Amino acid sequence: MLANSAGYWTTLTSTLPDDLLKRPAVPGEWSAVQCLGHLLDTESMVFPVRLRVFLEGGDSFPNFDPDTDGRDYTGMTPAQMGAEFARYRKENLTVLDRMTPDMLDRTATHSALGPVTLANLLSEWIAHDLNHTIQAERAIMQPFIPASGPWRDSFADHDLEQ
């Protein structure tokens, strides 16, 4: 699952117009680019730190708050962000390749959540990827829903204007 995300984001950011990627679903929600920025933060500053703790037998790692710990990517294009995300993901997959199934039960302490296993972390990482990908897709689809005319009701679960 983790190996699929980088290619998806690279394709998305290299084929869609920047203004569509930067458009939030509704005011106050993240755009696709903001979702990617958060994924880039976690791929560069969160998951590698946590993987090292489990790989090296450490006992704890800090919490990450996207509102205070995230970086500013305004100087990068969405395509550059997608490429950077792919680079970090490749590095992290290399680290994951060094891990073995017997490590899945290793435990470390998350500063806000308490004890977690490597298996917990991997499941959270996958769910985190998918969650923000869905969030990004929801933002991207908003201008198309009202324009779908009589099919609009088919998208009621995602239509944020109704």
C-alpha cells in the first residue's frame, strides 16, 4: 500500500492544473496541495523518526502537530512537492525493507498516545496516506459535482455545497 502513494501523487501533481490542486473543498478545509504538504511533512519528519526508533530498539518518540510542526511549501510547485514526496517515500521504503516480521511486535511509547507497536505504526501510516488522499480527492472533485447537472445527486455524499 505504501509503495503506491508516491506514484499516485506524482501523477496527480504533474497532470492536474495547479489551481485545481490548490482549491480547498470548502473554506477552512485543506486543498489537495495542503494534504500533500502534510503528507510531505510526515514523510520527511515523522515516519522516518518513528521507523528508526523501532529499527534501533528505541523506546519513545514525540507527537507531531501539523498546525505547529509543519513546514511552509509555498515556494514549491505541486509537481515539485509530488517529486519530493516520492523521494522521501522511496527512502522510507528502503528502511522498511530492512525490517523483519518479528519486529512487528516491538513496542515504543508515543508521547501523546502511549505504547504502540510497529504493526500499529504501519497500519496507521497506510490509513493516514489513504485518509489524506481521499481528502484531497474530495477537494478536487468539488467543482465537477455541481457541473454534473442531473447526476449531481449521485455525489450527495461528497457534495459540500448542498
